[in-house]
Amino acid sequence: MCFFLCMGVPKKASTILETAVSFETKDVTKWSLGKATCGSVDRDNAFLITSGGCSCFISGLKHGSETLKLEPFERLMKLLLKEARYVSLLIHETRGDIASDTVVCRHKSPVSLTEIINQVGHLQLDVRYILTD
């Protein structure tokens, strides 16, 4: 079982995620996961953020020799928030193929980056967290 982190950002800020060197990124705007993460697929792009094939770094888990990547994650979030009014985050857990998994956003919750970093291993699944600072 693995965790997968999806970030939704305004289209104008999506180039930052496309060049995130600490993480692998994939545009998943059209996937169920991407649609659950975006406020609007016409306004936002959604990216799967992985390290070593999954996003378990977000829960504090490390797979194989993969190192914990919370510091690069925090730097990336700060950079995105400088360029965009908001960033949406959604964490989904699955055992199957994330590309075909059905993901439904349970609810939206505004949070600060500090709250996300401090509670990173305890965030609720399938909740769209919206960061504005």
C-alpha cells in the first residue's frame, strides 16, 4: 500500500512543478486523482508528486534507500506559493494502479503551510487541502 500526493496549482504556476528537481512529477489533471485535487480543471493543473515511485515521503515512510524529503517539499511549496495564489494538496492511498483509481474529494480544508509541515504524517486522506500562505 502506498500514498500518492497530488498538487493542484493555477496553470500559470504549473511550469514550476514541471521542473521540480527533487521530485518526479506527472501531469494528472485528467485522472480522477487530478480532478479531485483541482478546484477547476479549466483553471488548474494537477501533478502527481513522487519520489521513488510513490509519495510515501509525505507520511514519513521511506522505501528502500529513499531518504525523507520533507525539506525539499517545503521549499517547493514556498516557491509555488510565491508564484500562485493557492496550492491544493490531496493525499490518496491505494494498492492498485493510481492512474485508474477512482478518487473522490471528501471535503475541502483551508490550511497554512506550517500546519501541513507540522502534521504531514497525519493528514487525512482524500481531503483537498488549500494553502494560501
